[in-house]
Amino acid sequence: MVLLNDFVRQWADVRDDVAAAVEKFGASGHYILGPGVAEFERRLALECKREYAVGVGNGLDALEIGLRAIGCGPGDRVLTTPLSAFATTLAILRAGAIPCFVDVDANGLVDLDLADQVLAQEPAIKAFVPVHLYGRTLNLGRLRALMDTRGSQVIEDCAQAIGATYGGIPAGTVGVAAALSFYPTKNLGCFGDGGALLTNDAALDRAARALRNYGQSARYVHDQVGLNSRLDEMQAHLLLAALLPRLQGWTDRRRLIASAYCRRITNPALELPSIEGPDGSGAVWHLFPVLVAQGERAAFQASLESRGVLTAVHYPTLISDQRALRDRGTFEILTPLVRAQAFASREVSLPIHPYMTEAEIELVVDACNGWIPT
């Protein structure tokens, strides 16, 4: 089977570097917020073109800490997308705020024109959390103009988009802060959970460092109610030695696979994402989403599996339709969610990971081209 991710192949590639990193970690005698975390934060900030990076327990915590660090709290309204992992909205809820949803654009990313209209009509909205979904970025120049015009504080959800750009602008450099996830399936995934908050704001950096560590501004000095959300020291060593150095190569491979799909999948029954620019250099292709006709998704997935290709769906239920949110009742839908519903009901993710072989790429292409809808 062609897998969505192949961690066995990844392990074969990185195991020697991992073993060396574990030895260095163990010999250091520092197991919590030690020199490994500090060095990884420094290197990550350089990689992401930000002044500061704060290592935390996971991507959800990164978003929550970012929201709380900018003063977002109970009763505040936060604009966001209904088409994403639930963690995006969960972070807003955990900060005590109210998620407010607007529809997505033709690419499945939050519609910036609709967001602009809403922020013009609702100036009291505290913050905006856009998601760079699938490893593709929003129009970052447009996002920057929206920030300048409307005054809302933006925290970019870059969990799927490390290294992505739009018009030469890196994802995560426009908002006051940006959140990353190092969940194992991410483009830069660790061997467990992990995340980071990026910013250029020194005061926000200090606030985030306190919040991740019980709210301490100094040892045993608790100025606020914080979290226990510290990036694990061992994960930092593994990221530094085995994973971050491979990120660019992995990204290049994902882009080559995406380009092959876009050039060679010609089935008119499938709607493929566009490649930005001549070589797709903007996107980092965490996922490769295709759209099938309404009601055809299960048949398409079954057809590909019968040909040896596994697929997945991201995301079949809008956040605004999730029971956890419906039962809570504290959310707002500010525009009709027509496009978001279409993506939720039609999207299928094809395999795309840096260890795919040329034969596997060809198998996916042939399986897609050979599918005949009912």
C-alpha cells in the first residue's frame, strides 16, 4: 500500500542521528528547559525568520498561549475558520474567548475578503486566527493590509505550513505571533508532541515563556495562571540533530510530488489544487487535497484502496458542527459557510510524504486517472 506517511522509512533514515542526539541529551544532565530547548528555539527562530521562538508542549498550547499573551480572555471574540483541525477553535475556547466563523475561499483557506468585511462591521473583535491549511498560505500581503486597516491582532496558525511563503513573504511573519505544531505527521514532526510560538515582540515572548511554565515570571513567583506546556528537552535534541536539518530536503521532495500530481493527474472528475508559480514554490504541501463530486467520495477512496493507495479526509465535519462546540453554545457564525461545507463533504487527501518512491507516485497517478465516477 502507498501510505499517507511512512514512519518506518523515516526511522531508517534518521535513526543514527537520533541515537547520537539521545546520548547527548542523557549525558547533559538537563531534562527540562535545558540547553537543547534554548538552542532549538534559537535555530527555529532563524529558520522561520522571527526574533523569538518559544518551545511548548504542542500546537494547541502554542495557540492558546499566544492568545492569552496578547490579552485575549473571557468574553473576547476571535475570528477564525470553520475548516481546520478542532485544535484551532479549542485554543480559542481554552483562552475563554468566543470563536466567530467566516467562510473559506476557493482553496479552502479562510476568506480574507469576508474577514475584512466582518472586521469592518465588528471592530470589537479582539483577534483573528487564520489557518494556513494544507501547507498553503493565505495571501500574506492581503493579510498584512487587513491587519493595518482593521487593527485586529493576528495569530497565524502555521501548524501545517512551516517554510511556506506567499509572494516571497514567509508564513508566520505577518501576525503578531504564529503557532507551530511538531506532531509526528507535520512537515517538521518530532517523536511525540511538541509545538512553538513565534514572534518578534519581546514582551509577548516573555509572557509566553511565563505562561508555558505555570505562569512564573521567576522561580516560585506566579503572576498569572499558566500551563505546564514546556517543549520536552529530549524532543528538542532530536529536532535539532535529526529533523530540522532535513526539513528543506523534505520540503523540496513534497513540492516535487505535488508538481507531479498536478501535471500528471488528468481525470476531469477530480478538482486539483493549483500550483502557485511555475514550480509551486510557495506551498509546502503538508497535505494534497483533491475534490470529488458530491456523493462520490467513498467510492473514490474505495477505488484507490483497491489499487493499493490509502487516502484520508481533512476535515469531514466543520468545527461549527462539532458536538463539543454545539453543546457549549458559545460561538458565532458570521457568514454562510457554503464553501466550507463543500470542502468538508468533497475533500480527499492523497498520499504525500518525502519518502515516497517514483513508483508509488506513478501508482497514485494511475489510480486517480483510472477512477470512473458513478
